[in-house]
Amino acid sequence: MKRKLSIEDVKAAVMGGAILGGGGGGILEAGERAAGLALQVGTPELWSADEFDGQDLSVTVALVGAPAAPHPLVQPRHLMRTLELLQRELPAGQRLVAMHSNENGAETTVNGWLHSALSGLPVIDLACNGRAHPSSQMGSLGLHTEDDYLSIQGYAGGAPERYIEGVARGRLDATSAVVRRASIDAGGLVAVARNPVTVDYAVRHGAPGAISFAIALGRAYLDGGMDGAVRHLGGRIVASGTVVRYSCDQREGLDVGLVQLDDAGKTTLHFVNEYMVAEQQGRAIAHFPDLVMTFDEDGAPLVSARVREGQRVQVMHAPGSRLLLSRTMFMPELYQPIEKAIGQRFAPQAEAAHA
């Protein structure tokens, strides 16, 4: 199906995305601003994957960086610049036909909307993963397992005094590290267009339908508040209390920290951008890729970068089985740097766990 994205889609996509962000995935206001601007300057279109030839070329569009960084700046011209930089590096005769997001989040669900409005290319109703995740490799469709795949990543961002742009070519881990480093130099955030693949490949290894999934969740939230969203996801509220401890450090372009409540369970949430582990009485009750999300006392989604000591928060847990998850969520090797960051092991035992 092909459809033009509307103003009604904006709030739903951003709210649903914020919840699926699981603590990361960007800031509500920035997502609404970007999606609203897309509708002001053009007509972004969302196409289902079956509208394309399987060999058509699509590219992941994303934002890379730490949400709590002090000086992030990504502007529309930076988004378009990433596409220009990447297109230049494609072999002669190849061209981009579409774009897809890296993940669902308040900002990331609407990744590509502004690109689409300005370029005329459609956005595929697909994300590399149907929830937010902290590392670029988790949003790279398992391409790190393809021995002959050459990653191309165009990046741009930062205020004039910090502006940086470029193209990285090479193995996926090396090029992702270059972009992560660039996000730090840019003040905390860069736009990136990366990893061109065929639509067939994206469908097999990603999360087709992810954008519609976020919009449906957002509508459930707008109709029924936090409780409506929790029901929609088959989740439950596992804690409610005041934040008595909060820490957040930027490490290698990521927010790493914890949230501790004063509830009877002494609930503690460990995050690397997104919430990775939820503990009560010192025992893990949920871990990534299950969805753990905080809401403020009014029931509004609250990302990890916006939590503060003294706030009243509520904590939701929804099982990963109710989400659209890509194969990368079940690759233990991708968890190693995240486990190191929080000092806990929680990776799935094998990709076979997804079968």
C-alpha cells in the first residue's frame, strides 16, 4: 500500500515511537518538530515493502549520538547532505529508490519523513528494528555477518563551530565507530545515511510494518493514555515511585546510567540510551530486548535522558514477543559492549532463541 503521511500521523507516530523507544530513540519535541516540518515542506509518502521490486535499493537513515549530550544539532540540510554523500559512493548505475528507519523512537520513527518530503523518495514501512537500541550494529540488519559486505555511511551534523561531515567505507564495525566518533565531535549527534541494501534483504532481516506498528500504538495511547498503550502491548506497570538516584554519563557517544526509585521493590533501571535491565530487590525482572519504559506522573512517555531526581515515575514492562524485533536482537555478540558498559550480562544465549 502507498499512502501520503498526514498531520494525524505525526502525533501518533511520535507518541508510539517514544514508547517503543524504551528510554531512547530521541526526544518527543524534536520528533514532532521534524515530522511537522516534513508536512510543511512537502508530501512524505509511506509505502509497504511489497510496493517495490525486491532488488530496489534502500538505505537506512538514522541519528547517531547521545540524547543527553549538551550541544546536539541536526538540521534538514544535514539530512539531505547524508544522502548526497552516500549516493556519490554507489557504483555507477546504482541509485537509491527508498529509505527506511533504523528503529522506532520519538525521533527515529519519523526518520526519513523530511528526506522524503524534500527528495521525493518514499519511506518504506520498515525499520531495521521495531524498537530502539543503543548500537549502530544492532540497527544494521545483521550485515556484520556478511563477509563481503562493504558498508558506506554518509554523515553530517553539528553547529557551525562543530560541523562535521564525511563518508566512511569499510567493514561495518569500523565505519560505525567512525560515525560514533563524529557524533561526539559534532556536539553529540549526527545524521547518517548508511548501508544500502536491496528491499528483499531489508524485509528478510529487518522489521517490516514497524512504522504502522508505532502509529497504531500511538493511537492507542492518544485514545486511552498510558493504560491504553500498556494494554495494546500486552504489558504491565511493574513499579511506581519517586526517583531517589539518577546518573547519566556520556561514554563513547552513548548515555550510560541508572534510575533508582523509592518503591518497596527498590526498582533500579540500568540504561545505555535505552533501558537494558530492570531490577527489583537486586534481582532482574526484565531485560532488553523486552521493552521497559518510564512514564511521568501524568502518564506521558519519559525518556532516560529526561529523568530527574525527585520525579514521580511509573515503569512499564512489555515482553519482546509483543514487539517487531529484528534478528540482531538475538545476536549475543552485539551485546558485549553494552554489557561491559553497565557491568551486567543479559544477552540472549543464541540467535536460535528467536526461532
